[in-house]
Amino acid sequence: MERDEIMDRVCDVVSAVLGVNVGDITPQSRFVEDLGAESIQSIELVAGFEEEFEIEMDEEAALQVKSVDDAVDFIADVITEQQDE
């Protein structure tokens, strides 16, 4: 899967969970500081990413991800790992 596609889908999930306009989300956007995510929403984001990409993420590791760009990298790594299994 191409990185651009992952980015678009991550932005769609972030928009849906946090109620933020997709146009306001940049790769540098930080979930808490810039997009206003609260702790429960962070868990909802992880669940949303898992559903969107049909992957299973380590929740503790996933909750350490702070920005949209970091989330794209994290998800790309998980997709690669799970394809290799």
C-alpha cells in the first residue's frame, strides 16, 4: 500500500473520530496539541485505524504515536509486519 493512500485514510479516520475537517489535518498535526484529542479519543483512533486497515496494533505502542505522520509510519510498519506473517 502506498504511503499517500495510508495518509489519506489516516486523515479520514482522524476527521471522523475527532470531528476535525480533513483540510485542517496536516502530516505535522499532533493529535492532542493540534487536533484536541482527549484520552478516550486516542483509544477510539487506535480502534478506527485497526478497523480501517484491517490490522491489529499493539495498543500501548500505538498510544505513544503523537502525530499524523508518525501514525502513517506506524501503520505502514504494522501492515508490512502482518503481511509477512
